[in-house]
Amino acid sequence: MNDHINVDPSCYGRRWVAYLDLLGFGELVRTANWVNIFSDYTQAIEHFMRESGVDEPIIEKVWFSDTFILFSPDDTVLSFTAIESAASLFVDSLVSRGIPVRGAISCADLYADKKNNLFFGKALLEAYHYGENQNWIGLILTPSSVEQMTVIGLPADQRLNYRYWTIPYRRPHEALPKTLPAFVIGGSILGYNYCLDELRKMKIRFERTDYITKYENTIRFIEAMQCPPPQIGR
């Protein structure tokens, strides 16, 4: 039996990468009805596999436990559109089921050997670093994504479902950009947000704990994106 793994140059390239991590999943399993949680979890995965990029073979998906990684074969416009759509759809699907998640999308070099389950490179490190450092439920575009979006003619500040925001970092002392494009979970830009009520319910579960800050930060951002109500009779 040969256990040697050869480096395959075709696995290396500049790619879009999305890193997504479920928050507090282990604690939820320990303290709540784990059967119901597992049901919600599997429904979100099924929805993810069925809807997020099924017709786009350019997007690869791998996951283990509560961590999900998406990656594309290149750094083109089509690849960004596909991976962003998949990632944002998955985030919306999870949050709407009461499952908190955070993540980041980057664009840089990545060695991706799915056959041997080998993934490493700057793109994954950056997506992981920014994903893990967020002190809220959210999805952001990292500096490498913002840079590449400008190159390919899709400026981040023109994405309707993203808004520049002061990112609440878990380790604010690190030298990271203070403002980055953040995904508006639930699509509040047009008014009603179907995820906002669920986030408020999730927040109640963590009253008088340190976790509540994550929900307060998320809710504050989404509320700021809400359109003002129409003025009747004016």
C-alpha cells in the first residue's frame, strides 16, 4: 500500500475561498434538544447542497463537523458570483433556522486537493483569520476580496447586499482594517428582514452571558440597514 501523496501542480491556483463556521454548536447540543438541532442542521446542509451552486460545477464544497469551506477554480467574475451566492444563501438558511454562523470570503493562492483532503494557502488562512475574529453573526469580504473585486470590475461598495461597516473584532488590538463590506443577512435593504426576528429570539437565549454581545452587534448592523417606514398621508 502506497501512502505517499504527490504534489499536483494542477491543484494550485488563485481562487475565491469562503470559510464558514457555526457558532456555539457544541454548547447548543449540550444544553438544548440535540435531536431538533440536528434536524435543523441537516436541513440547512440539504438546502445548501440543493440550492447553492448546484448548477455551477465551478464551486467545490467540503466540510467537517461545524466548519464549511467553499472554493473556486480561479479568481474570475463568474467564480466570485457563484461562491458569493452559495455562501450568502447558506448563511441566510442557517440563521433563519436559529443556527448562528460567521465567515469570510477571500481571494488568493490556494492548494486544493479534494481527493487527498489537502487544503492550504494564503486564501484559506486569510478567510479563516477574518472569519474567526468576528464578534458577531456575519459574513464579510476580506481585503484580498475587495482588491480583486475592483480588478474584475465588481467594486465591493456597489454590491447591494453588502455594506461597509465597522467590523466588531474579537481581538481588536490586531492590525486589521476597521471597516470592510459585510453581508446584510436576510436582505434588509429593501425593508422587511426575515432573519431579524430569529436573531432576536437567539439573543434571548444568551441573556446575561458574554455571548449576547455577538447578537447585539449583528442586530445593530441589520437595523441600521433597514429602510425607514413610509410616511402615510404625506
